[in-house]
Amino acid sequence: MNRRIIVCDGAELARLWLRIGAGDNEELTWVPREDESRARPPRFRALQGGLVPEAILKLNPKEGDVFGVGSEDPAFIRQAVAVLTEATPHAPILVLSDELEPDQIAPQRCLRLGRLRSLIRDDFDEEFDHLGNLRRVVEIRELLESREKVAILLQPDPDPDGIACGFALRTLTGRKSPTMPLVSFGEVKRPENRAMVAALGIDVRTLTPDELSEFDGLVLVDVQPTVFGENPPPRVLSVDVVIDHHPERSGYDATIRDIRPSYGATSTILTEYARAVRLEMRPKLATALLYGIKSDTQLLGRETSRHDIQSFAFLHAMHSPALLRRIERPALPVDGLRALGRSLSRTRVEDGIHMLVLGRVREDVIPQVADLGLQAEGAEWSIAAGIVGGDLVFSVRNVGYVRAAGEVVRAVVEGLGVGGGHRTMAKGIIPLKAFRKTYGRADKATIQKALHEAFVRAIRREND
């Protein structure tokens, strides 16, 4: 755990810090006033030599450590910031004061101003969390600043979480779409996702891996390079930045890697970035990030952390309800409804699995049917499958307290196709040629039987 090096101005503020409750990872120091040389507060040690760079260096600050400065004296704060910057030029600094205003201190690379006496321990911890996110934004900005054209790569058929994150990151870096476009190897297909990009005025460019050569910077959000098949394009295996909330994968290089598997959505990470730099949160961006969190956590109902809840509450106060309604009510095509009706006429739940085979349909229909299928009585798993072009495509949903959907899907497609996903939702693709080679036919009855048996085996194997 990285240290927080606390520098308090005088014994009174040091004792206040102790009353609020010092953290286990905090190195507590104080600068005595003239009449306080023998009034050392418990757990604190005086800075040897006073507030000078040499005294800071004696604390042996390491990369990743952060500083907190507590004082009500603007002159002391300015001196402390100058000393800390000289001693450790890249260390983030949290200034805590009720007397200082932002315009009373010179801008710094990574400095945040917070209040002191009105905060409680949870507030202090949150301020230091903001400081950590501020440092990450500063690093990303500095890395990409010299790049002429940067691509933000999303997963194929981008979902709301990825789209919102790309939009937010472009805003945080102060770029426009010509120099930082959102790109994907597959077009946006699901109706609600198409409604989202239309309502927000966001363009997601579909390109081939070879076209990445026109960019001198590459950022991935809500996806990691090894998700792009067994042999990902070489360009995506060495990238500038990866920001994601899925389990961390290996096999690629990234200059900056921010992977937070405990978060329910990558939009939560970008919301924390925005809060850390005090970005003006306009309704369009707030709505995009809110919907990203809402869709990936199923309205905070699955795989949700306190970070997701806090970010959702923050965004909810600034989003546009009218804009959100336009996104959330996409139309299901008539042929999709007909395919669903035919499938429901033969549907049943076996072994906790509700299997819906739709035949040849538009790809965006399949996940919508999978969402609906989980409502069947007794269903712990919902699987909707359909034929799209030359592939068998299936979407998977589960109730959350069973095995991870992504792991099960990877077991089902092993040796046949590609697949993966979250704990409660996943997707698989099997070329029809490979399916027929293994199972002989690709009619509805064969698909129903083959997928059901494959999922039963995979779920049982995951349970063993």
C-alpha cells in the first residue's frame, strides 16, 4: 500500500488529524511553531530541519506516495507546496485548508484543494482517492499531449459502457473527434446502442486493423487487447493506455494500465477521473456515463461496488431524463418479434437453462431475447442463439449467483470459435462451418441440443 505523507502546520492541526482518525498507511509529520518544540502530538514526528526539501527527502518518499498538507496559513501552504515539488517533482499533493481559495495558490501539475475542519475520516479518504485519480488523468494527458491523432478503440459492436468512456476520455483530454475518434472493428448494432450514439451525437467509426496505422496514439477503454481473438492485430498488443473493469489479462504492453475488476463499470472509473479534475459535467456526458453504469450493472443490481453507487448518485443529479428515455426505448424489429414468437412456442427450461433458438436474425435481436429469456420461471441461465451471416451467434445471461458466464462461454466455444464476457452476461460466436463439422447439421433442433449439452457440461465442469 502506498503511503500518505501528512505534513501538519503546528500541534493543534496534528491533534485534529488524530481525532479524525489517522490511517494505517499514513506517515505523520508536523512542523512545530515557535512555542511547540516540546509539545509533540502522539504518533507524529517533527520534520528534522524544518520545512525544507532535505527534511522531506529524509522521509524516503517512493514512487506512488502522496502528500497531504494541513494548514490555515496561506504562506505556509505555498511554502510547503514549493518544498514538496522541489523534493519530489511528480508526487501528488492534497492541500487541506478552510482559509485558502484556489486562486491563492499557483497551479501545480497534480494538486488538489480540499476543506479541513468540515471533513470526517471518510471524506479525507475520498479526497485522497480523488488525488490518485487526478494523478492518473495527469499522466494520461501528458502521455497523449504530443500525439497528433489518437484512436480510442472500443470492442466490436460497442456497448454503452465503452461508448460513454470513449466520449468521457475525449472530453477529459480536451480533444475533438477529428484528432481523437472513437473506433471499433465492428459497427454498433444493438438498437439501444444505436439510439445512444444517435441521441448523443457520437460517431463510432468502423475500421480494419490495418487502418490503425494512421494513428500515432492508441487507447483502449472497456476492453483489453487480448479480447480481440487468439491472434489480435499486432498494433493492439502495444498501446498507450488501457482503462477497463474486466479481469486483468496478460499478453500485451501498455504504457498506462488502469484495470479495476472490483468496479461494475468502466464508466465509474471515468466518472472518478472527471470528479478528480473537477470537470464541468454537462448533461450529455452525465447521461452517457450514467447509462454506461446502469447498463453494465443492470441498474446497480449486479457486480456493484461502492464506487459505482457513488458515481451513479453523482451523475444522477446532472443527467438529462429526457435524453435517457430516448436511449432506453429502442425499437425491436418486427422480424425479431416473429422469431421470438416462434422460439417461445417451443421453449422450455431444463437443468436451469432456458434456451431460445431464433434461426436467421439480425444480430442485435439476440441479446435482447437473452435478456427477456432470463425472466422464465426456473431459469438460472438464458441463452439466445441465432444465425448471422456465416456464424452461429449466442448471447448468455445468468442470475448472478451461479458460475461466471464468460468462463462458461469460453469453455463452450473452445476449439470451435470465440467468446467471453462478464460474470452474468457473455457472448459466443461459432462459424457455421466449424459447427457443422462437429455436429453434422446446423438446423434449429441440432443447435438446441448441441448448445444445451455443451452448456450443461461447461457449467458442471466450472462447478467441480
